[in-house]
Amino acid sequence: MHYWNLLWDWNSIDSVRSVHSALEGWAIIFFALLVLFDVLAHLSEDEHKKRAKKFERIGLYCFGVAVLTELIAYPYSRRNDELSGTEIRELSAISKQARTDADAATLKAKSAEDEAKAAKIESGNAKGAASAAESLARSARKEAETFERDIASAKADASEAKALLTAVRQLAAEAESRAANAERKVADRHISPAQLDRIHKSLARWNGYDIRLSIVSVNGDGEMWTYGRELVITLGSIPGWSMILTAEGRNNGLSGLSVRIENTASDMERALANDIVAALHDAGVQASGPEPPAPYGARSGGGDSVVSGVFNPQGPKYDPKAAPNKNVAIEIGQKK
């Protein structure tokens, strides 16, 4: 944790005292400046009235800043009193417990001394036993002192253990986050049955339209081609939709999945592109767009194609004069 965060910690008595002291110091400085400029104003009043007024204004500014600093310092003063009271109560409880423990140890020592005296009364010849009892009493006193020191040491060890536990938990959370990120990067992309169903529901208003879409795998590998086939199956199973999957090599690759649309696209095509992106997002599929096609540079085609869907020219939503969605395409690049 940085020092700046510690300085403004409202729950730290050291932080509150530091801020309060700093504010009080600045208030004293500005009150001193007020006095200084007031004196200068009086000294300049006879010879230079404008200068005297200027000094008076500066003094008023200093007074305002000093008052503002005192107002800001007031809640810190209250907070310092609260934290000090809490600390005093905690120390008082600790001291009371220590006194209780010491009294108990003293009682034990006194009991041992009484037993020693009783042994002396019972037998004047039992000096050795009395000496042993006295030794036991001294040992009890030492034990009480040692117990007090152990209490203080145990509290310090508990604080250190608590700090260590917090650090360990933070490291564990960071390790878990890194592991999750690594797992997401390594795992292949797929369209689950639940996502397929969600996409179909989101695009239900386009059922029966003559939709022909091209899906392009850019500089593809096996993972991208498999992902592309799953998209073909997902979108191509919508009534009236037809899909084609091709592979294409370019000298400027692509990252992730993107919905592309030409600038000359019709209103219907723009609505279709927006709905496709919204449906993918609604199903939890990462996709960007709709956005214009990227500058391709050098290109080369290749790979197989997969056509899905059934095109029905006799359908009620078929318009032979329209060139449906020729300006909309989906491009698949490497995983992000």
C-alpha cells in the first residue's frame, strides 16, 4: 500500500493526526500572513492608499483561507478524538486483563507463602520444606511476570499472523485470476447449445427472410475453422438463411470476431448487421461491429466451404428484385 493511501486513511489515527496537524499548521501560517499584511496596510495607508488597500485585500484572502483550513480541520479533530477514545478503551481493557492475571498470580504466590508458614508452624525441623515453599513462591512470581510478557508477545504475533493471512489471501486471489485468464486464452471458442438457442430467439424476427451471409476465416487455423463451422450451423439453421464458410489469407491479420458492413449498405442490411451483433452479445459471444471492412492489403483465398440453410424463393418474404445482405459479412480472426 502506498504512503499516499495511508495518509488519507480515515480509520487510521496516525493518518488523521497527520492531516489535522498539517491543516492546523497552514491555518497558523495564513493567520500570521493576515497579521503581516494588516501591518503593511497600516504602514502604507498615509503614503500609498492603493497599496494599503491591496495589502488589506491580501490579508482578507489569507483570513479566508485560514478559516477554510480550520473548517476542514474540524472533522479531523473530531475523528482524532473518536479514534483516541477507541484506542484508550482498548488499551484500558488490555491493562485490566493484565492486572487481573497479575492479581491471580499474586494470590497463587500468597497461597504458597501461607502453606510455607503453616509448614514451619507444624514442624520446626521442616526448614528444608519451608525453603522449598519460598522457592516455589518466587517461581510463581516469575511465572506471573513471564505470563504478562507472553500476553504482549502473543498479541504482537496475532497481528503479524493477521497481516500475513491477508497477504496470502491476496496472492491466492491474484494467482486464481491469472489462472482463469490463462485458461480462457488457451481454451478453444465454441457455440454452446444454450448460446445457439439464445441467438435464434434474438434473431426470430428475421425468420423466413432470404438471408445469405459469408463467414470468412482470416489467416485461419483449426480452432478458427471449427468455430466458423459452428457459426454456420447456428445461423444457417434459421429458416430462410444460407451461409458459406471460406478461408482467406491476408498480410494484416484479424483478432476476434467482427461483423463487417459496407458503406453502401441499405437500411435493411444495417438493421440486420446490428441485430446480429446484438444477438451475439446477448448470447455471451465476443464480437465487434458493425464496422466497415478493414484495409485488406495482399489477399489469397483457399479452403473448403460449407453451405447451410434452405433457400426458398417461393417464401412469402422473398423479394427477387432485392440483393439481400450482400454488404454484410462475418470475419473470424485469432483468439484475443
